Amino acid sequence: MPENHAISLLAEGKLDEALDAAKTDLNAWRQKVEDDESLWPQTFATLQVLGDVQREMSDVGGAEASYNEALDIAGKHPISQILTARMRTQLATLLDFSQREALAAPLYEQAITDYESLTPPDDLSAAQIRNNLAMIYKGLGKYALAEQHYLRSLEVLEINMGRDSEEMASVYNNLGSLYYTAGFPDQAKEMFAEGLSIRLKILDLDHPDLAQSLCNIATAKHELGENTDALLDFEQSLRILELHIKDEANSYEAVGRDYISLLENLGDERKATAFKKRMEKVLASL
């Protein structure tokens, strides 16, 4: 059964059939490569397909084994650098999402090196990976490394996509979160403001991502004692989230609790109680 059939089955969501097809194809290529060393790239590609199917089936161990075997082949045989970079990225992402960030980080680092050393360099793919890697370093408390990757990502994204893009806004938001966690609310507010400014230009005024930006900057403003502005930003964020309550119930409740906490800290028990009742009513309507 040819490899592209397994890919087609995967695209159709026929996972069991895709798994059987990929395994059959892999066995065939393993036999062929014993007689013809030039077929290692096909074996590599088939392992990638098998790993993709296993990942879709939530077989993390199987996917990890398939991706690792493919990378082992790439270390011994001539496999194109771009394919190897993509494979490393897939394995790193798999490990990242299965809470093994420390194992994912060096794979992300190597994938960045691979993409940036291509001719011509694929700086945009590297920048997107830097964003993932920075999140890992933030979680590990390696704030300086995280900042370095976020700043480089912003530089590349602006060159390749322009300033007013959701990708830029997202990285500004992530960088603001880093500064906030590291104890620098002034810098956090500045980064959140940059992200908010971009989203105000490119998104509808009722877009949930805009609500996220408003909540983030409200949090930074509260930390800086700018509570009047923080309340207004929280209220605007909540208005947007309420419009999308079916999809944003968890975010609405989380932002609502922060808003209530701020009101209570400011001694406005009446308004805090009134909103608490409203929030409970809105959530109960789902």
C-alpha cells in the first residue's frame, strides 16, 4: 500500500486504516532499503507518516518512537536539512504538549539552527519555534533566555509579516506575560499595550483575542496602582467575552473573578456583589 494512501486515510480521519497502511508501507521500505541505500529518505518519510498517525491516535509513545527512529536515520544517512528540521519540530512539539518541556527545549533549539542555516534561511519558521521555546524557558524560570527568543521572534516577524499582524500581537502578549511573571509590571504593561494596539487595528472590536489583551493590560495596570483604568479594561474585556459566552465561558469566569477581586480590594463591595450575581446568571444560562 503506497505511502500517499496512508496520508489520504489520515486526512479522512480513518485512523485505524491509516495506521495499518503506514505500518505496511514502513515494513516494505525497510526491506527495500536493505538492498538499496538510496531509499533511506523514503523510509524516513514513512516513519514521519506513521508518527503523525500515532500522534492523532493519542499514542504519544508510539509517535515519539517513530519520530526518534526517523531522526536516527537522519543522523546516519543523507536526509534533507529541511525535512530533518520539520521532524525535530514535530517531536519537540509532541514532547512539549505532553509536559516534557525540558526534553523538548534542545530539539527546538536544534530545529531553529537548522532553519536558520538553510539556503536561503527560513527565519520565519525559526521565529515561530522561538515563541514556543520561550514559553518553555519561562516555565523553567529561565527568564533571560525566554526574553532573548521572544525579542528575536518579534524582530523576524516584523521584517517578514509587518508590524500589524496577529503573530506580532501574540508574541508581544507572551513577552508581556514574561515580564509580569518576572516582576517587571512596567515593561509588562508596555508589551501588553503594543499587542493591544495591533489587535485594535486588525480585529473586530468584539473579538475574544481583544478581550484577552484588555484583561492582560488591566492586570498590569492594577499591579502599578492604576486601578481606575484597570477596572475599565476589565469591564470592556468582560463585555466582549459575554458576547461569546458559549465558547468563552472559562475565560469569562476567570476574568470575572479577577474583576471581582479588584473591586473588593478597592472596597467597592456593592459593585462586586452586583457583578458576581450577573456572572452567575450568565454562566447558569449555558
